[in-house]
Amino acid sequence: MRKVLLVLAILPLMTAGCISTATSIVKAPFQVAGKAVDWTTTSQEESDRNYGRKMRKQEAEEGKQRKELAKRCRKDPRRGECGQYQGYRAGE
């Protein structure tokens, strides 16, 4: 009787590692699939960051063009392009 009680007391300690390993093996495919989805999709935060970067580049380009136009107009104001800016506009 004592041996049976001793085995029953030790059994959970002996199988704890096996259960942990089995759990890890079962969870692994789901974790890998989750990582793959994270890598292939764009989060809203990342999308917003990329959009902001794109708009800043466009605005910088527009600023350069406006500056060049103003410089040309100062040199020769009689040119026909010195009216309202008709060039590139960011966001369009």
C-alpha cells in the first residue's frame, strides 16, 4: 500500500515535464502561423506611419517647386507663369 501511495505521489512530478513539452509541441504550429500573419499584414499604425512619410515627401517636393517658381518670377516677372501656382500639389 505504501508503495502505491509513493508512486501516486511521485507520478505528477515525473509527468510535469512531459505535459509541458507536449503543450509546447501543440502550440508551436499556431505560434508560427501567427508570426507569418504578422509579417505579411500591415498594422494600422504602420500604415499611418508610411502614409505620413509619403505625404511629407510630397509636401517637400511641392515646396521645392514653389520656391523655384518664386525664384524664376523674381528674376523675370514678365514671364507668363508668375500667376497662381499651377504645379504639383501634395496629396493630389
